[in-house]
Amino acid sequence: MNIALAQLNYHIGNFDLNTEKIIQSIQTAKDQKADLIVFAELAIGGYPAKDLLKNRAFIQLCEQHIEQIKAHCKGITCIIGAPIQNKDGEGKGLFNAALVLQDAQVIYAHKKGLLPDYDVFDEYRYFEPGRNFHCVTVNDTKIALTVCEDLWDDDDTNSYVGDFMDELRQENPDLIINIAASPFSYVHFNNRVEVLRRNVIKANCPLIYVNQVGAHTDIIFDGRSLVMNKKGEIVCRLKAFQEDFSTIQIHNLETYQAETVGSEESEISLIHQALILGLKDYFSKSGFKKAVLGLSGGLDSALVAALACEALGSENVLAVLMPSKFSSGHSLKDALDLVTNTGCSHHIVPIQDVADSFEHALSEVFSGMAPGIAEENIQARTRGTLLMAISNKFGHILLNTSNKSESAVGYGTLYGDMAGALCVIGDVYKTQAYELANYINREKEIIPLNTITKAPSAELRPDQKDSDSLPDYGLLDSILYQFIEKEKSAAEIIHLGFDEETVLKISKLLNNAEFKRFQAPPILRVSPKAFGAGRLMPLVAKYPF
Amino acid sequence: MNIALAQLNYHIGNFDLNTEKIIQSIQTAKDQKADLIVFAELAIGGYPAKDLLKNRAFIQLCEQHIEQIKAHCKGITCIIGAPIQNKDGEGKGLFNAALVLQDAQVIYAHKKGLLPDYDVFDEYRYFEPGRNFHCVTVNDTKIALTVCEDLWDDDDTNSYVGDFMDELRQENPDLIINIAASPFSYVHFNNRVEVLRRNVIKANCPLIYVNQVGAHTDIIFDGRSLVMNKKGEIVCRLKAFQEDFSTIQIHNLETYQAETVGSEESEISLIHQALILGLKDYFSKSGFKKAVLGLSGGLDSALVAALACEALGSENVLAVLMPSKFSSGHSLKDALDLVTNTGCSHHIVPIQDVADSFEHALSEVFSGMAPGIAEENIQARTRGTLLMAISNKFGHILLNTSNKSESAVGYGTLYGDMAGALCVIGDVYKTQAYELANYINREKEIIPLNTITKAPSAELRPDQKDSDSLPDYGLLDSILYQFIEKEKSAAEIIHLGFDEETVLKISKLLNNAEFKRFQAPPILRVSPKAFGAGRLMPLVAKYPF
């Protein structure tokens, strides 16, 4: 049996586009004499469609487009993800299903049994779990058909649902198929392969895994669909961060070369590709072409500018340089060097007159008070307002340039440098930002060396340095990683050997900035725990940890 | 048997405060010869604690404080909500439990079986559902002990969990006890009473319902704990929006007077109380005293100023009047009249010079282009920046004054009039805002009549009126209500008889403003469907509905 893997980039709610791609892939599969073609989880309407899944029109459109696709499934079988209604009238009324389309009919529907509800997932909000699991036979091949999380059954974190992989294995499947919408994080691929391999070994049969590819605001799907032989070796792998298509002969897997170990790309290269895709898809899927951002001469904005130029083309990127009286001599030069290196366009808009006019307007109200944080924030908000004015005037999307370390400790001004429609490196720690800058410079200098080597500063008062009020970024990031990615408490982190005073200080900064992050732009997620939908914290709690 | 109902206002993560209140109530119950005292769901750590429930230190603190409270349960039995660990090592590891404390021991733990996962709820994220349900006997009274949603079992929306109320009823309970954290909405009380009544009739026994009271940023608990006799009549009701305490003799309920029908307060009076509590608790629980807001002379800011003065005391409210060249003559007068009526303090900070300096700074970049939205937004963002500067300088919390109608259609400027730490009337439609203003004026004129009667305008260009670009608010709100509260699609709304063109226009405005609302402040929730955590929409989707 020939099986085609179709790894596509779907657009949520864009049924015409998604269906056209799907039908085109079915045609390609037919041309390649495939007997079966496999698409990803929830391919029809896109994922995550969130509360659109509660909209009756959305569900009807899913059904109508399944009808359309079904008509093309003659002489070929198709497995595809879609939400389907529970006609029994009990429960939530919706399943996350893998449909088997054959002879222009839906001949089987596997209903996802394990619904993830951690981190960015909230599938219990929309779906009820499936029950009663059976294999489905296609061309004499008995298939254990599963949807994404279903295969994560063996780690017991959802054991209250039942051990349905056992149920499927009892029927001695010839093949496991898993259709997925499994988001990228820079550590996730190895875990994923491990889980797939455990299932293959337990069931003693090969496995086909088809993932979504593409970004939906914050969530980025990496693709990397694959085929595993029954020894658990990867014998076919589709591209990362791109649409891809491949046809394999499932009964001749022994003739396929197994992937050599150690061929993985570096974390930083994967993060780089993920961010590029995140940027590209945000613009293409929202119908915008051009980006604007503030360029300070510092690392973060240089990095975002370089990424934007790569993703959108430098002709679509406008950098705005907004020096103040506190900007050091090198800042403007470093920013202009980046403009030259990337070829993006730029404006210089000094902010001092505006900042002065704010202070003048407030002189009576602030009378007799020393300048401080309020005045620093006026500078940041003046810049934010200038950038938004340019964004509004020209229809450019404002890119936010905050990194994860500063978001974590609240080192940023709400409505100032925290403004923007999309936060590009908000899930990248400062130490990773340096790695990424060096990676971008791997062939030639794009990000000016001085931008990388100088001491980081917000330049909101004379001779300010980040290190005045924050620990060294190496230490800061290590502690933040324990708090955020590892979800450890302060006591546990201190127990690991970190300095108590530093840990408690960072804990306080982290907790006190929840209210700021609540209003931050969406962040491209590349780690296993990003700020945003995957990390929900109360705002008026007492945090004694 | 005497049973005490303790309706308390908890603070998330503030274990010392919560435990002190709980122990004090136990003492009061003992003084009143109660045999049993009942507290609300998740009383120990507060609700919703969100991802703090994933923090080991938080769970340990819950356990330690249960130990402390347990020691006080001698000569009295106590029922209290707390998260407890599943020591079996399977599943999520956490239950949402109702503990029975007696003789300084935990003698029983009911584990919530129905975990809500719609609107603002996401309990599957944190808890696994309980199984195997039995009654617990206290002083010869067989109690069907349940947690909040458990009683919503009979509507089948979660039927995949099992019919455990049936299991409990088979044991013929003498009494149902339900401990709850059931948020306020202006329609919820009647539904709640209906569900309680259905359970009482089915089980043929009385019921005790103890709810939380208090606000946690967006979510407001209304209290209104109650006792129902076995006919389904309310024979005791605790206060709305306040802590309260009552002791009843459960075996003499026939001697209690049943509540007369029709004694319900008006929706607008309940919304008023909810907003006052929401404001009070936001400030007290975050440790702030003083509020600042921009006062335009229009309805929304006048309403928020009046509410803030009532909740915080007018001595803690600072109104900032920020006229521009587009402000009409009456605006400043109307705003000053409100200042006089409420007694709050105020500053007048004209914005024209700052707005001009922005336009001057951008004159080269904008050269040759006609003024438009960008310039209107500069005015709004100038005001936002001035307010934030005052907030930063004096440590006042900036209150946001956007209403639900304008949030819905994106009629507001991100980082401008959308700025603030808390959005007070963001779940109040414009038509409801008028009702609320009249309600506040019920005894004397607080909100100036001219503010109520004049045509609404953002005053960002000459002679601008809201009605220039939006339908009449009565019509707009009716259509928005169908989209938001009723989750209907455009086709369904048109089918109801609304004008097609208007519905499609509003649909487009609503969808296009998702990106703005993503960065809006938290909103005090008073309706069954507020913007924020209860309504999750994709940002880069295509919305063909």
C-alpha cells in the first residue's frame, strides 16, 4: 500500500484556501498512485480555532467542506482531521475526529480520546473525549488511527479517561497512524519521537505521523511529519517549518534507509526558523505586508529588524530611530549600521521635544517632585506613540521587540516599548538573543558587532546599564528558567543552590509584572513555556513563594 | 442539628488572611452552638488561583493551612473547599475537594466530579475529576456533599463523566450540601436557584449552598448563599456582595418563612453592587488606595468616576481633564460638574501642545498626507501617556473607562483610551451605561444631566458624533448581544430579523477588533459573556460568518 503524507499550512477559518490545498494534495497523491493520503489534525478549519468552534456557522462550514473533499475520495482513501458533532445529543456535542473518507463516504470516525488541557491547550473547553476504540481496516491493513495526544496515553497524566491504546493494541494493528497539531518548542521534537517510538515498540508495527505546519499568531507548528518502521527508526521525515509531501510504501519499509542519529539541527537554528515562519504567517494570514519597528541600536530591536527583513523582505521593513538626550553616541551609529547591513528603510524622529512638551504639560501637577520612573516612561511612551502613529498612517504592523528576560522581570514600559501587534522574541531569553544574533551573523555581519558586544542599556537616564538593577543575564536567565519552564517555587530554586536573596528578588519582580504581561502583545512561542495563553496567573493574588 | 453558613471573601494566595477568617468563623459557629460549619469551594487558597495550582509551594501551603484549621475542629464539624493531591500517582495529581474535618481529622473528602471548562472556567487544566461517590454522615445526618458544578449534572452537558448525582441519590441523603465558587452575572441567580431546586425535588431533601463572595480582578463572586427546604423554597439567604454568616436548624426548616417571590433586586442594582465590589477588592487585594482616570465630560468616564468615588471614597479619586482643540464648550463644564458633585480631586492638563509636538516631530514622515485616524489616535495616546505618567508618579491605579459596545466594535485607541489597569465598565453595554447612570442619580444628581442627555462623541475631530460611524446604540447593543452573549453567527442574527447590511458591518467590526481586545485591561465581569478569559478568539483567522 502506498501512503501519502500531506503536511500543509492551514489558515484558521479560511475554508476555501484549506480545502483547495487539500483537494490539490489528493490529486497529487492519486497521480503518485497512493492508496491512502493522510492530513493533519483539524485540517479543515485550522487549529487552534478557539471559540470559533462554538460558532454554529463554523461547524457547518467544516461539514460542508468535508462533503466537498469526500467527493474527491474515489479510488483513494483519505484520513483527515475535523470537528464533528455528537448527534447523540449528550455531552459537549463536539468531537475532535480523524475521519476516514473512502468511495465518497465517511467510512469511519476516530474520536480523540485524550484531550490536552495544559499549557496552551484547552481542548476540554470545546470537545468531549471519544470512547470505545477500534482499529479501522483500509486495503487489508488494520490501522490504529489516533489523534495527536492519544499516543501520550502511556504517561498516565490523563489516566482517568481510560487506557484506550491498550484497547487498540488488543486488535493487533498492522500500522499506527497519528494525525497531529503539535506545536513547536525547541525541546519538543525529541520527546515527541520518544513517545512515538514507545508506541511503535509496544504495538510492534510501523507508524505514520502527520503534523500541521504553520503559525497562528503565537502558536507555531513545525511539521516534521515522519514514518517510523517497527524497530522505532525514522525512515522518512518531512521538512521542518515548510509545507511538504511524501509518498511511501508502507509494506516495504525495510528497504528504506533509517535516519542517522545526531543529524538534528541546533536549537538556535530551529528557533530561528520558527520565528521566521511566525513572522511570515502573521503577516500573510492577517493580510498585511509591511512592518515598522523602533530601532534603538541595542540587541533586541536589531535582532527583530534582522528577522523581519529575512521573513518579509527588507523592502517591507521600516526602522524608526528615535534618539533622546540620553541616547549614547554609538546608538544612532549602531542602528544606522543595521539599516545599511539589512537594506531596510528608516526614519529618524528625535523624541526630545515631545518628551519635553509632556513634562511641560505636567509641570504643575509634578511641581516640586524629582524626576524618576514617570519621566523615563514618558520617553518610552513617546516612542510607542510615534511608532503607532506611523503604523496607523501607513498601515504597517508594529513589531514589538521585548525579550523574555525583560518581560519576566517587568523591565519594560506598558504602552511604550511593550507596544506592538506581535512580540517577535518575547519567548527568547536575553542570553538566547545573543546566540541568535551570532547565528544570524554566521555568514556575514548583519547585526553590528558593537550592538552585540556593548553593555545592554535602556538609555532612559544618563549612563544607565541593565546591570545596575538586574543580575547578570546568565544568572537571571538560569533562575527565570527554573521559575517559568520548570514551574519551580522559590524554595525549590534556592534548594538547587542559587543565592536566596537573588531568587527572592527575581520572584518578586516576576510576580509584580503579571499585570504588565496581561496587556502584552501575543508572543511567538518557541519554548515549552512561553508567557501568554500557556501560563495563566492571577493578577491580584498574594504570592508568598 | 445546627448548621452555620460562612460566606467569606478570600484573597488568592493570602493563606494567613484566609485562615484567620476561617478560624474566626469556626469560633463564632461554636459560640452559636453550631454542630457543622460550611465554607465555600477552594476557600483555603482562593479561587481562581490559576497556574498557582501547579506550584508545589502553593499546594503545600494549602495542606499546611488545612492542618491548622483541622486543629480547631473539635466539638464541631467543618466542611471546606481545598485542592488535595491524588496520592495514587495517576492522573493530574490534584482534586478540587470538599473536606470534612471532625475531631481534628479529615474524615472524608468529596472530589468534584464535574469540572467546568467553558466561559471563564478551565478546571480540567488543573484537576482530575473525582469518581465513586458516596454520602457522608455527620451527626446521624446523611449528607450528599457536592462541589459547585456537581449539581449541574442533570443538564447532560458533561455526561461523559457519569451520572454521579444518581449514585448519591441512591443512598437516600437527608441533606444536600453544595460548596461553590459561582461567579456573578446579572442573569445567573435565577438559573442557579432553578438547578438547586431541581436537585432538591429529585432527592426530596433540603439543601445548603455556600458560595464565595468577593472579586478577583475580573471575576466577581456574589455570595447569596442559601438554604432550601425540601419543597424547593428558599428559607434563608445570605447577603449579596458582602461577607455574611448565618446559623440554621436543619431539622426545623418547616418553621422558617419561605422567601416571597418577586423580591429580587433589579439587574441594574445588582450590576452596580458588583462593580463597586469589583473596584473595592481590586484595590484592597492589590494593596493600592488611590485611583486616577481621565474625565472627558462624556458618559463613560463620568460613570467610572462616580463608581470609583463610591467604592474608594472620593478623597481617593483623582480625575484628570485633558481638553483639546476639538473639545466642545460643554465638555469641560460637564466634567467639572461631576467633580463638584462627587467631591473628587482633579487636574486640568490641556493636550494641544503635546499633540502638536507629536505632529511636528512626524511632519517630515507624514509630509503631504492629510490628517486622519493617525492624528486622532495621537490625541488619545497623548491622554493615555499623561494619565500613566500621573499614575507612575503618584502610585495611583489608572482606571479604564471603555464600555462593552465600543470595545466590541473597536471604537477605542490601543494605548490611548484603552489604557488602564482595570476596565470598570467593559462588560456594560452603552445602553446599560445610561441605565446605570440614571440608577446612580436615583436620589440626587451625581452624574450631570447634560452628560446623560447629550449625543455621545469621542471629540477627536470637529463635530464628531458616535452616530456618524455607528448605528444607534439601541440597535448596536441588540445585535452585539446576539453575537457575544448568545454566540450566534451573522446568518442566525439576520434570520432573527435584523438588517443584513448592519449585521455584517458589525460582524466585521467585532472580528477586526480582536487584536485590540487582546491587549485590553482586565474587565469586571457582570454578564454571562464578557470579553477576556471567557471569550477566546484567534487573531489571524479569517472570519467568514
